[in-house]
Amino acid sequence: MTDKNVLIIGGGVAGLSAALELARLGLRVDLVEKSDFPGGHAIQFACKAADKCVKCGACAAEEKLRDAVQHPNIRLLTGAQVENLSKNNGRFSASVQKKPAYIDPQKCTDCGLCFDKCPSGAILRGFSKSHSPFYSLCEEKCLYIKDKSCRVCEAVCPESALRLDKSSESYPCEPDAVIVAAGFTPFSPENKPYGYKIFKNVITNLELERMLRLESRAVRPSDNAEPKKIAFVQCVGSRDAQLGHVWCSKICCGSALRMARVIKTRQPETEITFFYMDVQTFGKDFKVFYESVQKDIRMIRAIPGDIFKTGDEGLRVTFLDPPSHETIEEIFDMVVLSIAITPCNDSKSLAELTGLDIADSGFFDIAESKSGQGIFTAGTAQGPMSIAESIASAGEAAWKTMKYLEVRSEK
Ligand SMILES: Cc1cc2nc3c(=O)[nH]c(=O)nc-3n(C[C@H](O)[C@H](O)[C@H](O)COP(=O)(O)OP(=O)(O)OC[C@H]3O[C@@H](n4cnc5c(N)ncnc54)[C@H](O)[C@@H]3O)c2cc1C
């Protein structure tokens, strides 16, 4: 089986898991990740253990990434995309375009000088220590790429790991099967009446995840102070018939409650209010967790109408009080919007590339399987799911791939 090669599109937890399953069985895997850092959304998440592990899955994503980057059978191409894909005599032919490798991972020692000294914020920092190099260069912000006016990063790097004159590279590959694990795109809440991107202290749950990961506590973006009152607003962009997003994103209640709990443990003075439609249960220990969470967090079964800013960057939230049916206004220091899991921005182009079908929801249609043709899907490319479910779905995709390849080699 070692002569078999599989192309995986998307290096999130699903793509990494599928790659590992196949690599451990002796197959060679080309794992193509569009962004500069592998690991997808889950690699940005914080561990949410308060007094004990709450099984949020963040460490599982870390583990998959660490194992995948070390596996000799996996070639991980970051900043890369599959440009074309065709099939002849049962074998695919693809070409992968990879953006220039400005920072040499073999030389970079993670000293951080390029990050600190770059005048335009063009050096980006990874989330995980398994990101190698730990830094990447954002071409849109780089002054050298804009008008050749700056080479500070090259000059300050003591290891000469940076080279700004690199060009993009093209990698041909001939996979025997393809797995699409391009994940999801988080809903953009700009058009909701919550002042996102207008009021500094309205953030998304994804931004709170990153904040907890990097700073281990919740802080108000406006002044870096610890907020005294936080409101979580659930179902922003999910279960919304007007948007055509009728699905429940499944993970937001669990993720938001776990984050609320961890904030309450680390910052006990902070009051937390949770606005929700109904709480989506998760895991077999949910009942016990939910009972204990309700002691610390005020739960209000209502979704706020509008949010307005007060003079001191506070946020006036209006909502219909469930018992009295009266409209109430309350001031919070920070609002966290639990944004929906929506189909990956690239799903249409990937459907054209691979011939996969797209369901009415916009996610890949798993009922219209292309298994017989050697093309499979994994993870949230199929629809909302948790990290554990994404790993399980990747295992299933790897198993189907093996079955397809065995059937083909027996013929
Ligand atoms: C705010 C938030 C909090 C969450 N919290 C939790 C939690 O606590 N616990 C939990 O279990 N789950 C949680 N989830 C769900 C979790 O994020 C997903 O289960 C997981 O990230 C799915 O992994 P994936 O690989 O399917 O997709 P993704 O994480 O989206 O990864 C897909 C990858 O594919 C890449 N890609 C996209 N298009 C292309 C292309 N054309 N070519 C190459 N690469 C491409 C992307 O750059 C990305 O790296 C949360 C989700 C959100 C939004």
C-alpha cells in the first residue's frame, strides 16, 4: 500500500486527523492548507479546564497538529491551494500552488525579533508551538512587497531565516484519492444590530477563544481592563430563517458555557449573563455541568434586539424579559456574540474542482457521495460538528479511502 498517495484539502483538525490515519497505515499524504498556519479554527482555542477537564477538545487539536507535522509520510503544504484536478486511468493529477516561503522553518528559532520590529504588523504569530516556523509574513501588509521600502525583518533576524525575494512554488502531485476537509467559515455578524466592528467591546466567541488562549483571561478591548459584566448572545447567524441558516451550529452553547465558566473561575468578580433560545446539550456529562454552571451564570431565555454604546464604551443591551414580557435595558462592559458555523467560503470553487455536490444548506452533500470516484469529505465541510465529531468523521473518510484503494488495487 505504500505506493498510494492521498491529497487532502484543508489542514484543520479534520484534515490533520485523516492525514494521520492514512500516514500511519503507510500511505503518503499531501496535506494542502490555504492559510499560513495549519490547525484550522480549533488550534486557536483555549483549554477550558476550570477545576477539571471539560473535554472541550482544544488539546486534541494540538495533539493532531503535533503528530502530523512530525509524521514522515505527511507533506504539509501551507499557504497553498490546489489549482486544478483531473482524473486519467483511475489516477488524479493535481497541481498545488504555494505562496513564497519567506521564513525558513529550519533556521527560525522563534526569537520574535521580526515580529517585534516589523513597522507594518506584517509578521504574524502562530498559535501553537507546533507551528514551524512560528511566524509568517502577511503579503498584504508587507512594505517590501508593496513598494520595496522596508527590509527590517531580514536585517534583524540573527539566523538569516527571512528572505523577502522568494517566489511562489508549484507542486505537481498524482494522488490516488482526494479528501476535502476545508472546514467552515464563521458567520460575519456586521449586519446584525449588535454593533460588531463599530463598538470595540462587542466581540465574537472566536475572538474570545483567542483572547483566552493568548491572555488566559477576558479583557475589554477598549481599555484592556477586566470586564465587570459580560453578556453572551447565542445563535448569532444560526437558526435564522431570514438568512437561510436554519441549522443549529451545535457547538456554540457548549463552547460559550465552558468559556463563561472558565472566566468565572479566573475572574470571580465578573458577572456573566447568557442570552439563549434553548440550550443545546453536549456530551454525557452535560446535565451535571449545566447544573453547576447555572449557579454561577445568569441564564435568560431571550435573544437581545439591539445593542447601543454608552458614553464610556459600555454597551446597552435591550431584550424582552421572559417572565414580564417587558423590554428591559441593561448595561454590560463586554458582549460576546456566539457566531454560527456557516459553509466554507471556498465550497463552490472546491465543488467545481472536485465534482462534489453542495446541499441546499451550502455544506457539501454527503448523501450524494463521490466515494466510487475516490473523492471524500471530512469534518465541518459536511456541516456543523465538534472537534471530536470532526476527528471521527475524518476517521470515517480515511476508512472509506482505504476501502476504495483496496478495491481498486484488487481489480
Ligand atoms: C467560536 C467557536 C468555538 C468552538 N469551540 C469548540 C469547542 O470548544 N469544542 C469543540 O469540540 N468544537 C468547537 N468548535 C467547533 C470546531 O471549531 C470545529 O469542530 C473544528 O474546527 C472543525 O475542524 P475542520 O477541520 O472541519 O474545519 P476548520 O477548523 O475550519 O479547518 C479547515 C481548514 O481548511 C482550510 N481551507 C479552507 N479552504 C481551503 C482551500 N480551498 N484549500 C486549502 N485549505 C483550505 C482552512 O484554512 C482551515 O485551516 C468551535 C467553533 C467555533 C466557531
